[in-house]
Amino acid sequence: MVKKGLKVGFTFAGNLIGALFGFAILAAFSRTLGQNFPILGGSFGPKENSIVQTAASAAGGLGGIFVTAIPALYQLKLLKDPVSDFPRLLTFTIVSAYYGLFFATPCMFVLLFAS
């Protein structure tokens, strides 16, 4: 997968699979936990499904960085080896997760409750 990603410049994006699994999991939670359970309970409609698809698309796009860009940095000798670069890669992953969690989540509440 990494070689293909480096050769042709694109990779398999998991956004469709993520959207399907997200829909299945959250729809099951909304049915089993009921309306009064915070965060995972309540109704699951088109707006919530749109948010799940957006999050899956973003995660699939971010996964492409690990398949194409980071191996290319190793081939260009801009990174040394995975063991010594582990703190950099971990920091990159945490920063990306931070933006996904603490920036996109408030946008979700604006989308759900402002309209």
C-alpha cells in the first residue's frame, strides 16, 4: 500500500467505510441507549449522519499523510528512522487529533443547534 501510494500519488481512502461503520454504530447506540443518555443517545437523523460522513472523510484524508507523505520524507532523507522520529510522528498525530476534536466538535454543535 505504501509503495502504491508513493508511486501513483493517491491511496485508498477509508471515508466510505468509515461513514458506513459510523452510521451503523451510532444508529445502534441511538436505538439502544434511548433519548436521555448524553452524547450517544437521542435521535440519529440526516444532520448527524452528515457529521459522521464529514468526520470519516477527514480521517481518511489524514490517513493519506501516513501512507504517502511520511514515507516520502524518509526516502528524501528528511527524516532519519522511525525509532528516532517517533516523538515527531506522535506529536503530529496528537496535534492533528487535537484539531479534529477541539475544532470540529464545536462546529458540529453550531451546525446542529443553530439551524
